[in-house]
Amino acid sequence: MNMTKLLAKLPFGPWRDAGPIVSVLRLSGVIGQAGAFRQGLTMSNMAGLIERAFAPKGQAAVALVVNSPGGSPVQSALIAKRIRDLATEKKVPVFAFCEDAAASGGYWLACAADEIWADESSILGSIGVVSAGFGAHEFIERYGIERRLYTAGDKKVILDPFSPEREDGVAHLKAIQAEIHEAFKAMVRDRRGARLSGAEEELFSGAFWAGRRALELGLIDGIGDLRSVLRGRFGEKVRLRVVQEDRRWFRRMGFRVDAPVGANTLDNLAAALPAAALSAVEERALWSRYGL
């Protein structure tokens, strides 16, 4: 047997057709700063991972695995833009695969892809803007707490939760929300284009839908999962290259191994716990908005 035929029978080595590479980048969780013990999706902590996802030369595509209820519109826009910039620069197609939810800012991230795929039960859409808060002025009055507030500028505290709600404050907030909403709508129109088939009054109402209805409205391109779709597109030998963050617990929680003695103390942990608890409640509320 000659050497060429012998090498062809071997299961390893550069002479074997290993198949095309697709980098897989997970975009999971609340968008924006999430708290002391759980990182949210921000440009600062995603920039390196996005660069690594587009780094391999000659790869077939980049796949985004999106599972987010939304969050900061600014961080959504920054992350999506960086993905689009690198996709254009590297001339690499991008696929998005939605899991439990790609809603609000999560759908903004999915729109960074050239094609969006989802499960039948995925929650998609919520193309709108929301602001939430509490009014506690009656509570502090009931318990005899005097609110002392001094400002320069009559609109400096128009949304203060410890003061009665002001009409000019609400109007100002709604004007800002309308601006952000227009930017969101423009992004969806630009990325989805003629694929959108629903009326704008429905699509941009802030409503959300499961996979099949989202497909009918043109918000996604098909029902399918990452492995099946990519194998169908690039062949059974496609290789999925997962791009991961640093999984060492002390890095994820913000600890420095070179920090001076006493910097990572139980006192520091205790001080962070109230903020972490509030962050967890806020995150739970975001997911609950979609019944998840």
C-alpha cells in the first residue's frame, strides 16, 4: 500500500478534512451592570470575547447563543455594533440562536446576526422601552421622616422617588424613552428589512411572542437549534469552537490574586451582600416580565 492511501486511512493529522470552524459566543443574562456577584453583559467585559470569536482566519461563521431578558439599551447597542463591525471587517456571516428569551435588549443583540433562529418556545420581541421605580413620599410622611433636599436647577430631582411625582418629570422621561425607542426600531428595520411582515404598530408595541408567531412576523428566520442548523448549513464535519470567559471563581467575583492582605475580607463580602440581593431581585423581575 502506498503512503498516500495509508495516510488517508488514519483518523488524525493535517491531511484529514477536519471540517469548517464556527466560533460560538454566548450572550447570556441581564444586559448592563448586574451586581457584585454576577456579571451582566457590558461592552467592557464582552469586548475581548467578541474579538476572540472573530479571530480565527478562514472560519465559516460566528454563532451567537442569546439568552437575555434585556437591560441597558446603551450596552445592547455597543455590543451589537462591535459584532457588526467585526463581521463586516472579517467578512464572516453571523447566526443568532435564541434560547429561553431574546427580548428587549436581548432581541437587539440577536439583530446583530445575519440570521436569527429560535426554539418554538423561545420568547422574542419586546421592542420597547421601560423605566421602573417606586414612590415612597407617602411612606416617609406616615412615619414622620422629613425629606431635606437642596438643588441648583429646578429639574435636578424631577424623578426623585421620595418626592411627589411631577408632571414635567414624567413628560421628560417619556421624551427620552421615545428617543431610545426610535433608535431600537431603526436598528430592527435596518437589520431585518423586508423580512418583517407584521404591522409596525404590533411589532414595535413592546409585545413579545413565542417562536412560531415571531417567525410569522419576520422577527426570526427559522425554528431550529445551533447544532442542527449549522450542520445543515456547513456539513456534518463542522467544528464548534466555544469562546468562553475566565471561569475561575475569584476572577468572576472580582477578586485579585495579587491584592494586599486584607483586601478580600469577609467584611468586604458582607458590605456587598445587600447590593447583590437587590440586584438579584431586579434580575428576577426582568425574567418574570416574560413569564420565565
